[in-house]
Amino acid sequence: MLKLLRINNIALIPALELELGPGLTLLTGETGAGKSILIDALGLLLGRRASADLIRTGEDRAVVEAVVELDGGEARLAAHGLPMEGDEVVLRREVQTSGKGRATVNGALVPVGLLRELASGVAVVHGQHEPQGLLDPARHLDLLDRFAGLDGTEALGEVYRDLRACEAALERLRRDRREAERHREMLEFQAREIEAAALAPDEEDHLRLEKARLANAGRLAELSGEAYALLYDDEGAAIGRLGQVFRRVEDLAAIDPEFRPHADSRAALVAQLEELALLLRGYQERLEVSPGRLDEVESRLALIERLKRKYGETAEEVLSFGERCRRELEELGSPEEQEVALDDRRTALAEDYLKRARELSKRRRAAAEEMERTVRGELAQLAMEKTRFRIAFDPRSPEEAADVGTERWTERGLERAEFLISPNPGEELRPLARVASGGELSRIMLALKSVVHGDTPGVTLVFDEVDAGIGGRVAEVVGRKLRAVAAHQQVVCVTHLPQIAALADQHLAVHKRVEGGRTVTAVEPLSSSDRVEEIARMLGGEVVTDTARRHAREMLNQNLH
């Protein structure tokens, strides 16, 4: 929804700021006042091709800026890495006399194509030069489904996407089977290499300790032998001399109790030394090295180091890698098993898709007949009573749709739909874009909006020339339909007819005046009394009479009820 529109230096508009509310906003003014300039300015903001001719004479640039509420704005902006604060988005378009320009979204510079993409969720202009989505046959099927309230299209799209993903996976499997086999062989090799090593988590530490002992066996034997001799075996060994020491301590303790604790510790100290002596003697015996053991230990350590370089920093990580290889091999199964499983899934998805799509085709064709009658009735009320309207399907019948090749299946179903129209008796039905004038397009769009609500939630609808070639009773019908559409979404409309203008929720008057020797277009919101004068002008022409004013008041009062 448009909340605020600023225009600077476009054609006859030096500066303009408009606050727009919900409901129906109507712009009126004399022919040539500049109403179309506002539509052109809005078209720039929506990404239309810029022309330096739009820039006000004497200025070097023109700017259009809008503050909008964008449906799903935060997600849409985040998808492009754009900033978002609150629920408002600021769109800006600048055109320079050099032909260059720039576009920004919330202050961030963006390509015009991205501005156009985002702005498509803000407003749609319906008129002679800006028909937009109405003429795109891809939108017609959506309008039909929404009219019919058809559910199941999302479920069908999900089945379709699953089916295509399954087909792609099957194609990859068949195309890349050689690569898959190489991958399988690599996993098998890695798992077997790790399993053959039979690693233990703490094995490396034990091996490094054993290597240190084996490499220094001679020195260890020498040191342990000397220590044992000094402690126990030599003449005057430490344990023997310690007995002499404690006999003297016993004598001291007998005289002075201060030495009693030391005398009592004799047994424990001697036991410790005897235990150490036994350890030293046994250590020498264990140091007997078997030939080649050091080579075995070094080879084992080299194997562990090689596995660590390939599969992990520790033995635990190497073992974990091997387990993952085995799990992946189990999950992979054989390529033949995978292909059979994928082919079975593809068949099941295709059957599910066809069942859903055929049912949807039947329901669409039944709904199309009802929509054709309803739209023709709406067009008759809009002074297009002789207009024929039909929805053409390709393939034409449900039976033909059921037989289309899988290459023509889509997320939307088995068929395409296009609106055909014949505005005049005797003319053949043709695609909408080839036969409708600007005013006819606006009224056809209004008719469609009257029967299909909510197809563009949150989007502002802008109608230009919707009242071309009509008047009297039909004008009032057009106005009431505009108001009905505006109950669901914001509508902005340019009109020349008082019957329509009298229905506005917000009435803006466009007029020209001369300031400082230059023509300026201004837009002003009208108060209740001002609306009486404007509608009276539209009723009576250049001279506004009391009768015209009275008639204008009656029209406004009537529309309040």
C-alpha cells in the first residue's frame, strides 16, 4: 500500500507530497491539468523505462519517492540483503538529464530491475499504457483458481516439485554412476585401511613410551643396576648402613623421647627402600630387548602418524572417520538399489500428480463457465454488454489434458488458460492484449476485480481511463464497483466523471496555475465544501451554478449512506 508519494521536478510538478490512505482515492481535474503526470511519475517508481523528457525544464534531475507497506517486505528485502526497519519501505527513483539514473530501497542502491521486482508488490497500474499483469496469460489461470476458490493447487505444486526433484536425482544417478562407484570404492578403501590398523585409543602413548625405553635400554640398565647396588647389594649399601643409623637413633630415643618418632619410622622407611630395590632389580630383567622390537614399534608409530595425516588429528578421530565411512556405505546401498528405489518413487509421484491434476482440470473447466457468465454480467453493467468473454484452455478438454506429455506438466497443472474477448458483435474472440483499448482494459480489470477478490493482497490498484466512453448510470456503477474493490485494497483512480468522484474516500484535485511566469501542476486534498465545488464544476462546466452545487451535495450526501 502507498502511504506517501513525493515528486520533484517531473514535467510541470516542481515539488509535491501526497499522503494516501486506505480505500478509494480519486484524482480529478480539468483536461490537461496534469493527472497523467502523476501516473507517469508512479510508473517510474514501479520500474518503467525512464526518459529525460520527464525532467522539468531547467532542472538537472527528477526524483520520485514513496513510503510503502510491502506485503512480506522483511523477507523480500532480506532475500536481497537489503535493510529493513519497522514495516515501512522507502522506494526512490532518480532520473538525470544525462540519461543516467539511480534507484534505492531504504537508502541502499539497487538495480532498476530489482526496484521493479519489489514494486510489483506495491502497486499495479491499469490503463492504456500500463496494463501489466492483466495481459499476461500466465496470470489468467491464477485468477480463475482464485475465483473458483480451488484448493489443492499448492499440494499439486508440492507433488510436482517432488517429482521433478526425484527425476533429477534419478538422472544424476544414471549420469554419474561411474563417479558414484569411485566414491563407493574410496569409502570402502578408507574404512578397510582404518579397520586393518586395529587402533586402540591410547595405543600411541604406550608405543612412544616403549620406544623411549627401547632406544635407551643400555643406559637404563646401567642406571638401575648401579642404583640397586648402592641401595642393597654393595658392601656398605644404603639399607645396611641405615640399620646402623637407626640403632643409634634407638639409643638416643631411650635417653631423649624427642627422637622416638624418628625411631618409630624405621620400619616404614626400610620397607620403602626395600620396595625400591625390588623394583630396580625387576626393571633390569624386563629391559631384556627382543631383536627387532624397536623397528616394530617405530613402524607402528609411523602407521598411526600416516593415518592421522589422512583422517584426523588423533587416533579417536581416525576411528570416528572410519565409522562414518561405514555408515555412509550402508546408507548408500548399491547403485542398482538406489535406482530401483528412485524409479519406484518417481512412478508413485507421477501417479499422484496425474490424479490431482486431472481432478483440478475438471474443476477448472466447470468454474470457467461460471466465471465467464459472471464476468459478462459485470461487463454488461459497465457499458460493455455486447462484449463476449471466454476462457480458453490448452489443451482444450480434460481428456486431452490427461494425455499431455510429462514435459508439459507444471506446478499449476496440466493446462494453460487465457482470457479471450470480443468487444464488438461479429468479431472473433482474440487474446485480451490484441483487442482491448485503454478504457476497455481498465473496465475489464475492474470487472475481474469485482468477481475475484484478494488476488493481489496489499497491492495498490491504479486505474487510468476507467471511465473512458461511459457516462450517466454506467458511471455510477463503475464508481460503486471501484468502491467495492477498495473495501479490500487501496485503489487510486483518475476520473472525469462526477458520479465516480462523489464516491471517493479521499478526493484529490489536480490543477494548473502560473507561478513566477511558469506553469505549475499542484495536487490538493479537498475538504467537504471543496468537494462540492469540484463535483459541481464537473457537472456544470466552466460556470458553476447553484443548481450544480445542490446536485453535487445530493450526490455526496447520497453516498454517505
